[in-house]
Amino acid sequence: MKILSILFILFLSLQVLAQPPSPAKKQSKRITLTGGTVHIGNGQVIQNAVITFENGKITSVSETSGATVDGSAGEVINIAGKHVYPGIIAPNTRLGLDEVSAVRATNDFREVGSINPNVRSLVAYNSDSELIPTTRSNGVLLAQVVPQGGIVSGTSSVVQLDAWNWEDAAYRANDGIHLNWPAMFAQGGESEPIKKNEQRVKVLDELNRIFADALTYSRLKKPSPVNLKLESMQGLFDGSKNLYIHAGYGKEIIEGIGFAKGHGVKKVVIVGGEDAWMAIDYLKDNNVPVLLSSLHRLPTRTEDDVDLPFKLPAMLTQAGVLVGLTYDQGPMQIRNLPFLAGQTAGYGLSKEEALKLITSNNAKILGIESTIGTLEKGKDATLVVSNGDLLDMRSNQVTHAFIQGRQIILDDKHKRLYKRFNDKYSE
């Protein structure tokens, strides 16, 4: 019995060592970063800057001009030669909902049924995911966790990536509902030809019915009984929630926006948007932003330029369409979002414009721009310090990270494994 007890204690010890770092405590003293290059996130850059934050909020951002900083009332961190950026915001992710894709028990991002606007991804968010610290280590400090599957997948939420549980993590709860627009064409298998989607008319009829019912329901002062599905859609008609339409084909993008506007939806966002360049005028006229998915792909058609996916952010930005970036190839890939943005800088955008795609632009699209996305007085002190260019995989080396003024621990499983085997083979 004594031996079993000892083995049990050793097992628990190993489990504790494998856990992600504990969340940081609330900021208790003023912190001042001096000497670094501050990238505001709105296109502005301040060389040799000083940035101060207190109680989780930025109190000043300015040039040092050789002045001595008083550190008696707080902590002063010299970051000379380093770069400061707003914390990167990653939309449209399964982070915290999908740990090991091949192990079903670790996946909780899809509900049964096809119309589930009332399903909330936030309550399934696992703040203990080992993928979260590895994501933070590259500068991604906020994420939109999104349900998937079906026609109407459910309701997403924005979380900050340093929390004990989903309640603490919630940054903007229930920010929008996700609709997978029915494709015009379908392919049964790799060897089968593409053909017309025979189920499309049925799906559109079902969508028209649920949205018409939801609009009628929204006009009732005290509906009884309460319909949870229709109740969850009320924010679409008063502008408090976005409708995220996942669509790629040009005609599907136009059709989806027209459908939403016809049913009284106030705010629409296109997610994916592979053919968004074909609908630029329509997107601009209807003031619809686009969250472009992974750009690391071949173009949709053989006649398209091979680098069209890389040029797409610049094409939309120069036309006046609000563009954000996401990385939709699973939760393990989202940590590469800064490098995806960096690649766009080689295809028509400047480095500061590329930074906006994953900071201020994403904040505007997700409806959180009043508190985050840029390094300005009064906004949350959510920022990262890197030895080099955050958007370049060769120099992205995050040395400090703060979420609402709390300095988070940058340890993660990758670093622990590196140290473990580096020590082993260095003997």
C-alpha cells in the first residue's frame, strides 16, 4: 500500500510538471518599457520610445528624447534594440476546442445537427490546452474560438490566452454567429468530377425559414415560450453580433451578403474569401470586411496568377476593403499567423500595413477596437516585446508578453522538450 501511495504521488508530480504555466497575477505596479521601437499598430512607428502602463491600461506612449525615467514608483525594463507590438489577434480558430485532432475525446468544436446558432463555443474552451502557451510564444495573445460544422455552426467568442478557466478567459463573449454558406458545387471524392450541389435549394429554404422566424421573433416584446435558437440570433438584427459567412467562391460571397442584408442583418463579415477579389466593389459598397484564410495555397483556378493568394490582402486593402487575416488549418498552425502577415509585405503591403492585418484590423472586425489592437493611451496593455521583427520567423523572438498589464510566463511544451533533449545530447 505504501509503495502504491508513493507511485501515485510521483504520477501526480509528473502531471503537474506537464501542465501549462499558471496565469499571471493582476498588475500591481506601474511598468515602463524604455528604449525600444514601438509599432503602434495603426501604421505609426516610434523609435527609442517609452511606454508606460498601470492597472492593466496604457498610460503613455512617447519618445524618450534622452529623458531619465523615474523608476521609484514602479518597474522599469530596458528594451533597447528590441521591438514592441500590440498583441496579435487570431480570428476563426479552434484553439482550446481541439487538442489532438486524431483523438476524438480531445475535440469539442462541433455539435450534432445542422442549425445550431445557440451553441456557444466559449463554454467548451479549455484554458489548460498545451497549444495555448506555444501560440503565445509567437506573440498571439487573443483568439476568437469558433464552433464548426453544419449550416449554422453556432456562436463564437473572443478570449485572452492567459486564464484559469473560460469565464476568466472571456474577452468578448458571443461576438457573432457563424454560417457556412451552401456551396454551388460539390465533389464526392478525389476521383469524382465536380458537380452541381443538389442539396443547395433545400439548404437555402431552411436558412430563409430560420432567419425569417428569427426576425419576426425579434419584434416580440416578451416572447413566450422562449426559443433558444431564435433568441441567440437577436444580436444580428440590432448590430450587437456579427454574422460570419464562410464563403470562398465569388458568386457565393455576393449571394451570402445579399441574403443577410435581405433578412435585416446589420453586420456581415466574410470568412475565407478566396475569390474576394472578384467581389471587391460589392464588398466595398456594402461595407463588408473580409477575414482571409490561409494564404499558403495554390490559386483556385489554373488560369489565375500563381501568387494571387499572396497578393489578395493588398488588392483588397488598396480598394478600401477592411481586411483581416486568420490561419484556418487547425489550432496547431495559428501560432504562425504573424509569419503569414509578414509574407503579405512582400506582395504589395508595407510591414506596418501587414501588421494591421493581425492587430487593429482584426480588432475592428471582431468589435474590440475600443480596448485593443493598437498601443494607445487608455487601451489595454496587451503587447509583446521581440528581439527582432515579429513578422519574420528568423527574428521573431518574444522576450516579454503582457495581457492587460499582467506579465505572462513564456514557457511552453516546445521549449521544455528542446531543453530536455538538448541537455541529454549535450552531455
